Amino acid sequence: MIGVAYETFLLGRRAFLRWARVPGNWISTLFFPLIQLVLFSQLFKDIIQLPGFKESSYLAYLAPGQIVFAVFLGVSWVGINLLMDYHNGYLDKLRVTPINRISILFGEMVPLFVTCAMMAAVILVTSLALGASLVTGIPGALGILALSGLFGIAWAGTSFVPALITKNEQAAGSLSLLFFPLAFMSTAFVPVERMPGWLQVVNNWNPISYVIEAQRALMSTGFDAGLIGKALLAMAILFIVTQAATIWAFRRLTA
């Protein structure tokens, strides 16, 4: 177990540095949520007058959704990194070494907690600079970053599975985008009360909404154990399902 942890650390450090050394990786991920945060908070600022909104400003409502949006986008392409290692032969080199194969997969996933938390921090700081409030202070901020990192790990399977099954970067990228509507169908932009009936049903099963609502509470109302618990449960279920599929696909690839 110690050996797996050490191998995961070394491979995870490589994966993190590979991501951090290319500015386009994080700039392209943050660009879209930042644009939505800045523009939508102004264009639709009067929408909070509709029933269902509890925040005093649309910026306060929008910010948590864009934090999760940044994580969602940042994770969408992580499977392609592992696929590139497969095509350039690096994965084969790792397979002939006395390394636990599961460490290779974990080495790609573990840095996601750090990278997702970092991207969430950028959106959070920008939101505060624009005037959003954070009623829970530093503990709440840390809670938001922790939820973002955990969501990144739980959501990673939606990128890894298409990449490992198709073995094609373009196909994997396209399949990952199929999950994109889930982000827009969440409560990132409007409360569930303002949605059509069928969309409200979808949100009952949408893990993205649970994470957003937990973070929104940390920003606007305070620590809500119920919402945080629901978010953690949703992420746990998502993690179990997607990672089981990821491990199966990875073993199939490296068999």
C-alpha cells in the first residue's frame, strides 16, 4: 500500500507539472467561466426579482455555479492526457517497470484535486473582487475549494472512460462534451423552482446541482450540514460508478 502511494505521488507530480507548465491548459479552462461570471452577472442582474431567488444579487447566485463550471471544464480533457501517454509509448514503458498499474491511473487522478481547487480559487477570488460575499469566511472558502477538488476527482471518470475505450483523442473529446448539457441544466443559472417540470426531475439526479447548492450555501447563508452532506453523497455515488468503469476500461487497455 505504501508503495502504491509513493508511486502515485511521483506520477501525480509529473501529471501536475505537465498541466501547470502549459498556460493554455488553465487559461482556456478559466476563460469561459470568467466570461460568464462577469457578463451574465451584469446582463441578467434583474433576474433575482423573480420568485425563487434568495440572494440579494445575481452575482452572489451565479458565482458558485461558475466555480463548479471551471472544475467541470478542467476535468473534461484529462483522459486525453493518459491517452497521449498511451500513443507515445510512455505508458508501455511504465508497464514494463515493477510498478502497480493502478498507480498509473491514480497518478493521473490525484493531482486533479489540486488543479480543480486552484481553478476554483481563481473564480472565487474574482467573484469576491466583483462584490460577491462570503459569509463563512476563510473556513467556508476552504470548504468550497475542498468540494471543488472532490468533485473534480468524482467527475474525472466521464473523461477517462471515453478516452480509454475509444483510444482516440478526437472521439474522446467529443464524447466528453455530451455531458456538457448537464452543467447548463443544473442550478448554475436559475433555481430549480424556475425550471420546467421535466428539468426539475433531471435535477433530482444531477450531481452538479448538489455541489453548486452546497457551495452557494457556504457563500451566501452559512454552513448547511444537510446540503454539504447531500453534495458529498452525490459525489461519492458518482465516484463509485465512474471509477469502477474507469478501472475496467484501464485494465482493458493495458491487458
